[in-house]
Amino acid sequence: MVKIAVIGAGVVGLSTALQVKQNFPFCSVTVVADKFNTETTSDGAGGLFRPNMVTLSANPFESLKQWCQDTFRHFNNLFSSPEASDCGIALMSGFLLSNKEELDMIQDISFGETKMTPEQIANMGFNYKHVTKMLTYTMECRKYLPWLTSKFLSLGGNVHHHRLKSLEELVGVYDVVVNCSGLGAKDLVSDPLVYPVKGQLIQVEAPWVKHFYYFDDDTYVIPNINRTSLGGVRIKNNYSTEVDPEISKSIWQRCTSRIPSLQKAKVLWEWAGLRPHRDPIRLEQDIMNFPKGTLKVVHNYGHGANGVSLSWGTAKHATRLVRQFLENDPELRSKL
């Protein structure tokens, strides 16, 4: 039996593990990770499907567009299924507010965008040159990660709670390894191009807020099913995972001054974490050589703050690369 390991249990790792198991049901597939669910960076995602073209500009446009399309199609299928209430998906309208025109690629991926007129913007009470109304999805990762895990396990997938020090530990144990280790790749595969971007947000109870607001200074208000996310910050090369009270104060001031109805929202919890960014995202095959032997690896990491928006699409791409490894190796092909 072919044995495949997926390293990492964030939204990218779990999406990859599920697709690998769906495509290769007779293979043994194991998620190897030291952090799960609320311990992962994905737990702190705002969850809005809105790929950020500024932070993703180093990636090939056609690949990026395909990843987005595949993820959006997956979310659309989930929302149209009985799984919607369990997985955390919600269809949400909202506003993108900016004082400069930004390159955006999702006009033909979302359900459509409408540029608002200066009169309409003035009636909203916002002092921005450009406001776009759009309809898209939000995904609540506190529900989505357990849902992905449950689906993976129901297909016969395995989970191994373990902190890897080196991929060499997996030589001779697994035939193919998919590396979705995020920031861990900096040490695990000695990648100098991956770096942390600290994010921080406040989760509040505000059921009266029915639209998302995404501003051009990384300020956002994103309602999910059970909570609303207020953010945020984007601090490069900051390794602190502690909630900074000054940042929280800034987030609260920015969000409540722009959306005054939030001033009496109940704070549920605060979150700070490190989003693994890389220019470009690393999504490729690799043959790694170790004293113990060689290891077939598919890398899939470096999504930064776009993990949710790209997760299913990059997982689909990674699964194709796994298939190539299996089909091009006569010994592995004979085990399928």
C-alpha cells in the first residue's frame, strides 16, 4: 500500500489531505502535525473569500486565478449542500473601501461587483473615493477545520500528533510527503524565503452586523456564522504570538469609528498569530536527499493571509503533483 503523509493541519494542510484521500482512496494518508484546530494559524482567519492581489503579486497570474476559481467553486458547492450549516460557510455581501484603485482579479470569480457612485458613497457616510459592493463567501475556520478533519477521518484518513524536526524522519516510512507546514518550512526545509506576518484580531458578538467591510489600511469587519471578526494588522517579520493591547486598542478604535454600531458589541476573545508568507507561494515537486535516503516531496506553503481563499485550489494542484509522482514511479504505480 502506498503511504502518503501531509505535514500540517491548518486549512491548507487539511484541504490537501482530504483531496489526496478522495483521489487515492486505497492509499494510506496521514496528517502529521503538532498543532490542530484552535492551535493553528488558520483559526485566526477572518475567513473572507477575497484574494489580496497586492500581497499575491509575485505569483503567476494564471495559476493564481485557477487556485481562486477552484476554491470559490468548492465554497459554492458547500453552500449549496446540506453540509453548509456544519462547515461554517456563509454567503455575504459587503463593501471594499479604498482611496486608490487596486488591481483586483475576482470580478469573474465572485458573484459580481458593483462600483458605487460618489452620491451613493456619500449617503453611506464614508469618506472614500472608491467603494465596491460585492457578494462572496465567508468561512468560519473554527467550524471548517473540524469539518475537514471529520471528512478526512471518515474516509479512512489517519492523524499523527507529532512535531517533526526534519523530513528525514519520514524517509522509508512514507512514499510521498506533502509539505503544508507553513511557517515551519523555514526550519523544516531551510527555506529563507518564508517569513512571518503577524496578524491580530478581535472576535465579537454583533448579530446585527450583516455586511462585511474591508478597508484599504488592513482594517476589516467580517461577520461569520457565530461571531464577527474585527481586524487587523500586517506586521512583517514579527515573531510574537502574544496579543498586543496597543494593537487591540487600535483595531477597536478603527472599526468602531467607521462602524459605530459596533461600540456596544460583546468581545468574545482576541487572537494573534503568525501568517506564513512567501513570494511566490511554493507549490512544486521536490526530491530531497538525506543520509537515510531520498524523499518525494510536494511543497504547498507560503499563502500568508490568503490561506482560506486559496486553500482548496492549491490543494487540488498539490494533489495533481502527488498523482504525477505515483504514476511516474513504476514501483509506486504497481501498488495503486
